[in-house]
Amino acid sequence: MAIVKIYLIYADFKGFQGSLMYNADIVRSHDHQDEDQTKHRGQGMLQYAFASGLALELSDVYLQSAEEYSETSSGELEEFTSNLATVIVLYDVSPKLKMRLGYSNFDLEYTSGVDVDFKERTDDRFSTYVLYRVLPKTELF
């Protein structure tokens, strides 16, 4: 049996946008209680546009889950948590030109399983874009 709950909150005020979502996937087995699982996913985003043409966006995605038995090398349940945090700064240089700077951090940690240390990782990514507006709804980068 699986139960999925989704909560979505969205706010849009003058220059400010935000959203939150939570999802739980709950699996319970009457015959095999050792295989019961609860998977969680939460994500949120905040964005604020300043009058000067500067915009700031913060987002985060958190996941607490497990590898499927068929995907593990040990045949045992391998539970993990992952988190992806992102910061993006946009600046309108002119009506046709924008600059975008970004930073992302991804963290993956296994909380159970046999010999899973090699799967754990932390990644950092930096990005820079220059966007040029060719048409009102078309930008090149």
C-alpha cells in the first residue's frame, strides 16, 4: 500500500515569489514488515526581484529515500539522504543583456547499507551566463 501526500504553497507578491512542496511516499507491507519504507521529498524556492534589475533566487531540494533492491550490489536496502542547494543572481545590464551567476551544492550520504561509502559525494558547481535577448521571448546564452 502506498500513500502519497503533496502540499504546495505558492506566494507571488510584488517582486517576491516563493513555493514549498512536501511529498511522502509511505509503503507498508502486511507480510514483510522489514521491507516497510517511508520516502520524503521536500523542496522550496524563494525569488526576489529588486527594482534596480537585480534578482536573487534561492532553492533547495531535500530527499530521504532508498535504492531499490534490484539496483543495489549487496541485495540489501541502502537508504540515503541528498540535498541540492542553489543560489542564482541575475542582473539586467540593459534591456537586451543579462548576466547570471550561479552556485550549487549537492550532498549525498548513505545512512544504511553494506559497503556504500564509495557512493557518498559532495559536489560544488559554479556557473556564469551572459544572455542576449534576440526577440521578446527568445534569449541566446
